[in-house]
Amino acid sequence: MGRHTDRTDLGVEFGAPIEFDGRADPRQAEACTDRIMRGIAAMLPERYRGAYGPGSEGQTVVARQEPTE
């Protein structure tokens, strides 16, 4: 079998872009994570949305935990 050396760039996009203002702020990690997950859930059938389904708007689903020593 010959060796194939040509490569093709591949890009995959799905859903509308999710944009955030400014730089990453660890204090906003929960809200950013929930926003991303709700965007992904919105593309799924309702029965697969789990914690990000209807009625979860305005709630923090992923709570940041402080490291324990």
C-alpha cells in the first residue's frame, strides 16, 4: 500500500457561534460553561437535554468547586 502524503484541511462547524465579551474571567466560568452547554443542548431533541432542558434557564447547572487540601 502506498503512502499518502497529501493532507487536506478540515473544519467542522455546527450551530451558531457563541461569543463572549472580554478576556476569560475565572469568576464567570460557571455562567460561561452553562451558556455553552445550553447552546449545545438547544441543538438536541428535548429528551436529550438533561439538566439543560426546559426550565433550567437562569439556573447555574455547573457549580465551580474550590479545591480542597
